Amino acid sequence: MPLDTSAYSLALLRVDGRRWNELRRIHAQIRTQAAADGSSYLEMGHTKVMCVVTGPSEPGPRRGTAGAGAAGASKAVAEVAVSVVVAGFSSVDRKKRGRNDKRNLELQSTIANALAASLHTHLFPHSVIQVSLHVLSQDGSLLAALINAATLACVDAGIPMTDYVVACTAGSTSTYAAGDESADPLLDLNHQEEQELPGLTVATLGESDRVAVLVCESRVQVGRLEGMLAVGVDGCKQVREILDRVVRDKGKRMVLEGTVAKGEGLEDMDLD
Amino acid sequence: MASLKRSVGSDPLAANISSKVYVRSTKSGKVQKIVREVYLRQDIPCSSKLCQSCLKVTPRDAAGRQIPFVLSEAPAGTSVFPQGHYLVPDTNAFLSAMDLFEQSSAFYDVIVLQIVLEELRNRSLPLYNRLVGLTKSEDKRFYVFFNEFRLETHVAREEGESVNDRNDRAVRRAVAWYGEHLARTKAKKGPAVVMLTNDRDNLRKAKLEGIHACSLAEYVKQLKDGDRLLDMIPDTEDRDAIKEKRPNELLYPEYLTMSKMMTGVKSGLLHQGTFNVSPYNYLEGSIRVPAFPKSLIILGRENINRAVDGDLVVVEVLPRDQWKEPSTKVIEEQAITRNENPDAEGDDAVSERERKALQEEAKRTQSKTTEGHAQPTAKVVGVIKRNWRQYVGHIDQSSVIQSAQQGQKQDTVFIIPMDKKIPKIRLRTRQVAELLGKRILVTIDAWDRGSRHPVGHFIRSLGELETKAAETEALLLEYDVQYRPFPKTVLDCLPKEGHDWKVPESIDDPGWRGREDLRGLLICSIDPIGCQDIDDALHCRPLPNGNIEVGVHIADVSHFVKPNNAMDTEASVRGTTVYLVDKRIDMLPMLLGTDLCSLKPYVERYAFSVLWELTPDADIASMRFTKSVIKSREAFSYEQAQLRVDDISQQDELTSSIRALMALSKKLRQKRMDAGALSLSSPEVKIQMESETSDPIDVKTKEHLDTMSLVEEFMLLANISVARKIYEAFPQTAILRRHGAPPKTNFDELANQLRVKRGFELSIESSRALADSLDTCVDPNEPFFNTLIRVMATRCMMAAEYFCSGTQAYPEFRHYGLACEIYTHFTSPIRRYADLVAHRQLAAAIEYEAVGPGVRSRGRLEAVCKNINIRHRNAQMAGRASIAYYVGQALRGKTTEEDGFIMKIFSNGFVVLVPSFGIESLIRLRDLAEPEPEATFDAENYVLAMSGSKDLKVELFQKVRVKVMDRKDVTTGKRGVKMEFVKAY
């Protein structure tokens, strides 16, 4: 069995050989399902998720009765409905999660709120944007991966949005109880680090410093929070670069293949 | 349809990513396959000061700091590598000879590979922690090289290759890389990189690949003081030879496999517990398991099956016809196996003499088994975890072959450990002549089925037997007391002003924040003579409403020791100050303990005060807690204070306040006694030392003064008040102290003895009942009898322990001995870590400071409690052992006659307690007369009647006259008190 996270101080190397400020390998693809309105597949290390976006479309008959109180509000803007399905084989132990699993519900509402902040939902009154997320493999930073995949799929679906919503996690090299003053912040936690160290998930709107999501479920000294947040926001910028490259590459390829025509104003875009 | 497949070439990072796949099984028996990412990189430095290229790529942490390079540019050489060398040991080198690496004479510039560190962690956590400690010490120059993360040294497991072979290959690969890498530096003759391994196959492959490699023994021989170090390498070849032995030459039964034991324990057929050896009979052990109310006994070498005191073992209960009674006979290892030959191996596990001793035992028990005295007896079938540590001992003179004393040949000798419960250890050494008559530190390496005694190796010599330095160090090592001087990092945490530190004059200073000014109160402290670390001080003054204000002021240690700094960590490891007769091993550096924190008289000091308003009947009307500044008016000794109180001519304010405190304390004590507090006893003595040479000259029993109980009562009151407060504030994480009610069975023996011998009934339903029935056990002719019973009752009690309030239900908080619901330690923060934690919790509870993680984290507190419980017990035992040693020294060359009492009786001897020296000793029948008198032992009535060479009848609780002298045992080399029987009263 490999060493645990306490070995960091020996050579400033994390359990998987990264430095404190390095992301894991991110691999992403969009338009993975031709039949869907928008789709994406994203890997952050061994965390693998896929996303399918349907809509904006008319709400189905079943959905109308659900929220009577919020009905007035949801008519003016499109509703973002997120469903997260965690595959039984995604983690080491096969675990069955119920439909109304509390963690799952929280994931869904967090992602829905984050997307709603960036999507121009006011353009689509009386409609629903259905975001279906599937977790194929889990190795930490699940929420961040889900948000990133959902953003990509929304881009693919062509839903107008202000900017990418990009997320990543940040942590700290020593536990809360160790109370180590000189703890380094960490970027992009994997599963083992998530288990052993304090961490948070942060999502920002594109390259700006505007934080769209901030979730911290572990105990951490308030003094370390600022450093962690700074590292997290910086990570989000790196993630945006990567996602943006994925979108542009795909676009280029589609233009080259002739699937779509080159858009107006893009005549001078370099396709090589 | 879009495809999700991608080609390997499309990913620029693919070459740098590998994965680590391994299989692990969980506690519940599930098997999991874990896949982890591994990012390979090229910016992991070699950390050699010779290397320029690595300097450019050294990593920085978030604050931009670099880790300085570790390995020296001019490492030491050996006879084979005169140009200097770096060492790369493999896992087994560390596993078998960690002590070697901790030597200060050699083993510098060591490269610890990540793979080695990982393997070591899996095999032995303590060794891993020691190695990590070594890598952090600056002067040893140990560098951890993360070979698994460096692109060039990462090795993927090949098909059909075992994990061990793969790891060996990884080590060789790293050594080769280091060699190539260093060759590229500008140094003309770079240091050699030498792999250390004891694996023959690995050595052979290394030679083939052209890598420098040595076995541990080969390497050590190249060093200057090689012969000395050579003893510290365990004999692996020896063990290989044993493996090849035929099965009928094996002495002990084989252990069951781990999985077999686990399933056995789960199904309830086998039992798991900690193995304890009886202090009187080394062939008898006992084990407490949850399934039985009384402990199981384990008799005989074969049943004990290589378990050593403290090991976590699995036992199987023997069939009923093999059940035995616990032995009533004293069997000492030294006496029975005195003339064993350490070189001879093959005979039976049970030697002729042992067999004889056992046979007699068996005969006796056989005749009685029908009466149902036999107890469930078990045998050890496996060891879950060895609890071996380093043992202090000395060479058994009789095991040394005379001719060998001069030669440099390796000899096998026996080590007799100081701890009687540990078996003799077989040791091979080249320095018999040098080590003879010295206290030495050894460790056990293994205990094979083919060897009667465990095999160990030598670590270091502490000095001549019986010299004060060696004996004190031996004692400290044996009880695991941290006695090294405080490291610099700890001393750096002290206030910069040093001894000139003063309470700031200006009230606006941040030090005064939230503190009450109590400098005007008439505060004084009462402590033993010569006490330098004054923890507590008291005051009392009448209030206008007729009530009395009483204050207990405790040194404010938490002001100086901030949580989680180096000093706090060191204190939490030490746990307590250890008091030996001539020495004090402090928990906190001297500056704090005896000066800045100590509530010395006439100077201002920070304190943490508990203030009560007590009614004249000593009921609490109100109380409060506050941080304060005080100025003690006087530091009394108990004796001085007592004289002052007794002297009616002294009518000053201070004296009358002590008198008022005295009156209150008596009322408080009465209340406690009414509630059922026990007054227990242990024979305590004081050693008088000659002031200049600090040689002991006399032994005196401790006197009890009223002023002692005065201080004690108010400290108890403070502790109880604080316990309530912190429990109220932190119901889950308050640090408390409990004393469990002793199980009824603990008193069976004593109650039976009292009933049979004296007709007293001991009732143990509650502490109250016990206290009352102990009061009735009085012999009008013998005032000491009651104390004797109390001493024996104390030994039946459970030990009090620290715990974290979230781990127990409220009724379990009870302190049995003090008969109070809740209790903690608050009043001695200079010498106990628990008190320091309680201070922090109380400070947080009264909102003086923020709630720190140390106060809030339950897991952390549990770990702290566990450690300080062990430290506390060790400190007590070390203190007692120190007193025992000095009693022996004080008696040296003297012979006195004293009165004693028989407190335990065996079929071949009895134990006598001499109260005036606080010592007990065994008198064997064979010491009474020559030849050994015939004796009949009446176990029911605790009477031993002798006939033949000596006509005598002794019984339990009898008063006897004994001659006390000191004597050096020829075989054990131990100086001890010896008693000789004079007459019975």
C-alpha cells in the first residue's frame, strides 16, 4: 500500500506524484452522443463522468405539478433540472444509492444553481433544460467534474450562457487536528486526499474571480481557507483554458469536416 | 456515431502517467482492487550537494521555500569505497537493523527510497516512524528519494514477476540511476552509490548489473568500529539454517495462520487478548479475554509457545481434563535454567529441571482437581502482534565460556533482562569480555520454533552494573521515559526574556487581557521541602456575609505553552514529569517549570484561579474561574506550615487564614469520607540523601501531616469543580479522569483470606461499604494490620485513567476511590499534560480564548489520553523502582532486624512486607535451612507447616522478625534486598 498524505512534507510530493499546484490530467470530449442536444465526456484523473443535455424544451406533464409555489418564478425563466446517476461500479465498493439519497440531491441542486447563474434562462420561459449526469468512475473531486461536464454539454447544446462555469477542488496538506501552521494548499484532490485532508470545491464564472459555487464539508482552520480558495480559483482558470481548448478544437474539426459552416465573423479564424 | 475511443498517441501526457494497481483486503474480509494514478516527473532532485543540474528544478512549496539539499558533497568513505559513498538500503536492511542506522558513528548520507519507505510502513509502523524521524534530523543526512515518481526510475511490474522481485528491481534501478546521475556532475571522483541488502539473489543480480552492493555484515566490516557494530546485525544466516531443520527437531508447535486465527476468534472457538506473565512464576501466564469473567491461565513453556509478556496472542482453551490450578509455587527462571548452555539448541523445549518443577506442580494439582479448584487453562496458538521493545539486561555470567573471553570470535551468550517477566535472550557477540558486568540494551529479533529462547541483538552498553548512571538510565529505558535533553526547536518556544521575564507592569499589556488582578490577596503555597515546581497556591478570607472566600491558584502554564508548537508536542509525548529519588525528568523545560510558571513567593506570576464562596459548613455557595495575576506571600513546606498552625503565639493574618483553611478542609474531608471515599494505602518511604555526594544514607517512612490533607482537599475540590465546568462546556470532548469500580472477582482472594484467617467480612458492593468494612479490619494488638489490609486492597483496585468524555456514558465517569461523580486533573499543569489540556478547555469554557482544535477534536484527545495513561503508569513504576534501588543502596553493607508481615504464601516460600522500608521480599524454604525442609501447604487455611530440618509453622498475616540485608545475586548480578527469617512472633 502506498504512503499516506503525511509524507508530503518529505519531498513536497503528493500521494500520486503531483506538486501542490498541479491539476490531474483532464481529458474532455464534446458531442459524444450525436442524437442528444448536447453531450460531453470528461475525465479528471480517474474520475470519469458523462453528461447529456436535453432542451430547452417544453416541460413534460409530470413536472408541472411538482413545485406549485415556485411555479410562477419558473415560468418566467427556464428551469434547470439536473439528475445525477452514480453507477454502481464507479467506486471500489459496489454501493447502491437510492433515488432520494441526500448527498445526491444536494449534488443536483448545487449543480442546477451553478448552471442557472450562467445560462441565459430568461430567454426560454416555460421550458426545462434537462441535464443528465452519469458517474462512471470516482476518484475524488466528483462535484467539480460534474460541473465541468455539465458546462461542456450546455455549450454543445448551444444554450446561451455568460461564460463557462468551471470548478475544481482545493485542499490543505495537513489535517485539521494537526494544526500545522505551514501547511501548503493543494489543488485538485484525488480520492485518497479527500478522505484524509480538509478540502473544498470552488466553481467560478470563466476567467473572472466570481465564485459561483463554494462547498466545504470538512473542518479546516480559517487561516488556511484563504490560501486554499486562491489556489482553487487559480485552478478554475486552468480548467477553463482546457475546456475552452476542447470546445475550439471540436469546432475547428467540425468546420473542416464540413459538418457546420464557418460562422459569421469567424472568417479569419485559423483552422490549422 | 461518434466514438469515445482515443489513440495513445493523441495524449501528450500519456508517457508520464502510470498507474499503481494493488489488491487489499478489508477488515471484514472483502478483497478490493485499488487503482491509483501515478504521475511521473523529472524534477525530483537527487539532493546531492555535488549536483548542479538538480538545483534548477528543485520544487518549491506554496510559500516559495525550497527544501535544502541533504546529501553531503564529501561523504565518508570506507575501506572499499575510499572516495566516499551514499548508501541505499533495501527494506530488509531497515527491518532487521534499524538500530544500526541510528548510530552516531556511521551511517550518514543515506538515500531512503520511496518504495523502501512504503514497504517498511506496511511491515512495521514503529520502524517507519523511527525512519521518518531520522530523515527529519539534520545531522544524519537521510534523504527520501521518490523513485516511483521519477520517470527514469519508475519500474513497471512485469508479467509473472512477484511484487518483491519488482521492488528489488526498482531499488537496483534507482541505485543505477543515482550512479549515472552523479557521474555526470563535475566532481572528479564522485561518491559511490552502494546498495545494502541481505538478499543473496538481489546481491547477485546487482553484481551482474554492475552496481555496488554489499550485505549489511560485509558493509559493517568495512567500517572502523566494525566489530562493535557487527553485533547489532541479527543473524539471518542462522535463521536460514533453522528453516532447514527436520520437523522433529522443532521445539514449539507451529502458529496457526492469520486467517485461521481470525475465523476462530470470530466464531468464538479461539480467544484473543494480551499475554501477561505472572511475576512469581515465569512459566505461568494469564490472559484476560472478554468471553470469560476470570482470566485464563497458561501453564508451561509449550503452552506459552513463544509468547512474550505484552504480546497480543490468540489462545485455545484446553480440554477440561487438562485444566490446572494457578501455581502456588515460586518458579524463577534464573534459578532453574541456571546452567544451560546457550550453544546447545536441539534438546526439548522443556528442560529436565523445568520438567521436575512442573511435575511436582502437576501432582499437587492432580490430587485436588476433583474439588473443582482447577481453572480454565489455555494454550497459545498464534501471535497477532508482538509487543517487543528494547530490553535492558546483562550477560549471564554462567553462560560465558571461559576460554572465549579473550578471543574476537563470535560467542553466544544469554542476556538476563531486568524485567523478570521477559525470558532470557540469546545473543551473539564478539565483545563478551567487554560487555560482561555491564548494563546493556538489547532487542529481540525473532523466536523460531527451533530455538528454546528468543534470539536478539546488542544495541548499546549503558555502563558498569550498579553505577548510578547506568542503573538510572536502565530504569528510564525500561519504563520508556523520554530523558534526552529538550531539542532546540522546543527551547525556541520559550519566552525570549528567559529568567528576566516578568508580568508586564502596564495593565494595558495584551498579557493582562481578561486577567483579574489578585495581587492584593494573601496567597501562599504549601509543598514538600525543596519543591521547585510550585503548581498551586491558596488563599482564604472571610466575607462580610459570614461566608468564606477560598481561592486555589494554579500556575498558568497554558499561557506559555501554546497548542501545537514544538514544546506542546514534546510535552504531550512526555506526558508527565518523572520523579526519581535523585533526579527529576521534566515534562517542560526548566525555565518554565521552576521559574516562569512556578508560583514562587514574592514575585508576580500569571495564574488560573478557582474562587469559591464557601459557607462555614464548607458547602459551596458560588464559584467562578478566572485567569489572574497573583503574588504569593510565602512558600511553606508542609512541616513549616504545620508548625505555624500549631504555634498559638502566631496570630498574623496569613497564619490565621491557613488555620481557617485547615478547619474547612477537615469538613470537606469528612464529607468525602461520608460519601464513601476510600482511604487506601501503599507503603511509602523517603530516602534521605547525604547532601553532597547524594548517596543514600537512611530510609524513613513518610509522615502524614494535617497540612498535606489541607492542600489535598482543596485540590480535589478544584479538580471536581473544573471537571463539572468543562464537561458542561464540552460534553463530548472534556478531558476527565475516572476510576472504575473493581470487578468483584478481584477481591475474592482477599475476602477469603480475611474470612478464613481473621473472621472479617469484606463487603464490596460499593466504595462506601468497602471503606466501612476496611475500617473494621483492625487487630487491637497490631496497629499496622489495618494498613497491611489496605495495602493489599489497593492492589485489587483498577487503575484510574484519563479519558475523553465522549467515549463513556455519564455513570461510567465515576471516580471510585474518591467517591465523586466526575473528576479531572487541573492542579498540576507543570508536571502533567492532562492538566494542561484541562486548562485550555477551561479557558475556552470561560471564553477567555478561542476554542482550539486540541480542545475540540475527539480523536486527537483520545490519542492524548491513551498516551498519558501509559506515561503516567510508567512514571509511577519508574519512581517506585528508583526508590527500591536506593533502599538497596542505603542498606548496602548493613544488616538490620525489622518486623514484617506475611502477605502472600506459596507452597515453597512466602512473601514478607517490611513496612519500615516499604519493601517486600520472598523467603524460600530452601533458604531457611539446609537441606530444604519438608513442608505441607494447607491452601485452604493459608498455613505452611515445615518439618525435618526446621520445625516451623507460618501463616498468612503473621508478624515475623526478619533480618534485612543487601545482597548481590551471583548469577543475575542484581543487587537486591534480601531477607532472612529470624523468628515468628
